[in-house]
Amino acid sequence: MLAPDLVQLSVGDASETDLATIARTYCPKSLLRDYFLLAQRSWLRCLVLQRHEEIIGFTLLVFRRPDFWPHAGDTRRLPEVVSLGVQESHRGRGYGSAFMRAIEDETAKAGYAQLHLAVDPINNPRAYAFYRRLNYQELQTVPYYVLWKFKDSQGNAYQGENWLLHMTKYLPPLAVGVPDADLRRYR
């Protein structure tokens, strides 16, 4: 793996002007509009990874699952990273790892001690290995099969199937302003 030039990278919230770019690679435009509305309500964050002002990665950092998602009321395993993606031409260079570190930092800044995700280790072993390298731990011993479907606010239907394995990582407390007594919740 090549070490990325981190000076060239930035992570931040996606803007309305990023919609078309994100939709071409990562997520349908009508669904992105729903996510942008939910971001305004602080349910989630639409985050982009940029290199030289070019969007090369996208993810959702979910604090509350949208009502239109299956299992919307499930509050376990939050916050959660969903649909992390880095452009194929930029994979294998350390950008995904840098992106995840920034997401972990944002999660810790928001006051959370853990970050969760679900991965399909059968159909996406590369992603599974990636999260293992970043010290994410499995929450169950075998993946389970899920058929899912939902509609966005425009009535567009989405469906799919996955084998899922839930993973989590305990985040270190931020060094600045964390009293010693609060450190116990991170261990």
C-alpha cells in the first residue's frame, strides 16, 4: 500500500453542488436528496473525501436510521458507517484508511465511544479485510443473510440482498478536554 499524501486530502460534509458528482459514482440522486434533508435534521452526515478538490470518496455517517430504511427503529449499533466508497482508480493507496480515520475522529468529536458498520464478507472480502486491518471487531461469528427493500421520498424502489457481518471499533477519547473520570467509558 502506498502512503497517501495526506496534505492533498480533505474530509467534510457534502454540499448541494456535490450532488451530481456523488450520484454518478456512489448513490442515486433522488436518494441523495433524502440524505441531504436528513443531514439538516442531524440524523446523519453525508461525508466526502476530496483530493485536490476532486471527490474521490463518499459515505454516510448515520446517527439515526431514516424512517424509510428497513429496521428504522433499531437504535443498536449506532453511529454507523454506511456505503463507504472510494473511487476504484484511487483504491490501494491508503486513501480509504485516511477517510476512515477522519470519520472515526468526527465520531469521537460528536461524543461517541464506538463506531459500527456492517460488511458483506462473502461477496466483498476486500472490504472485510480492510476493516479488519483498521481493528474493527466482529460482533457475531457468522454472517447472516438479508433481503432488503425500501422506497425513497420520490417513490423510487430499492432492493437487494447481502450477507452481513456487524463490526465495531472502540474509539480512543479525544486528548483535549476529556477529564480522567470520563476515560472509563472508552475502555
